[in-house]
Amino acid sequence: MVGAGVLHFGLSLAGLPAWSCPILAATGVPCPGCGLTRATMELLNGDFASSFHTHAFAPIFLLALLLMVVTFVLPEKQRTNIIAKITRFETRSGITAWVLCFLMLYWAARLIA
């Protein structure tokens, strides 16, 4: 899953055609992540206002993506330590559930607007 996401993001960043959202194509309704790649690219280009307007979760996505890539390239001992710390943090805070809840609320607000 991470590999497919990185490939899609890399293709988009390079200006090459990437695949479109299958949920949008099948239903005509955008998924919660529609626009996230474009917003992240705008964020990387320094266009913060446009990025936030496209998808407010771009900074969170970029942070998570960077964390995954850095963790992936580290030696196994450091990778294991980082994964353990992230797991402890997630267990104590429930951050994943909170982010997903806010993402769904944000998606619903975008659908209504």
C-alpha cells in the first residue's frame, strides 16, 4: 500500500500521468482523499494557501509519508525503535482514530459545500 502511494505521488510530482480515484470514477462522489496528492504537491511547492484550499489534510499526509519513507530506509535497529515509539504514542493517544474521524468530518463538510 505504501509503495503504491509513493509511486502515485512520485508520478504526480514528476508531472507524469497517475491513476485517478477509482471511487470517484465508479460513483461520481469524491473519496475522503481526493485532491490529497495535488494538495501535497502544492505544499511542497510552497503554495500553502492553495494546498490548504485543495485539501486541508495535506500537511498531515506529508508528515506521515516522510515518516514512513525515513523509517523504511533506516537500519533495522533504528527502524524497530522508531516503530515501537510510534506504536506507544498511537496506543496512548489514539491519534490514528482521531485523524480518521476528523478526515471523515472534513469529507462530509466538503460534500455538503
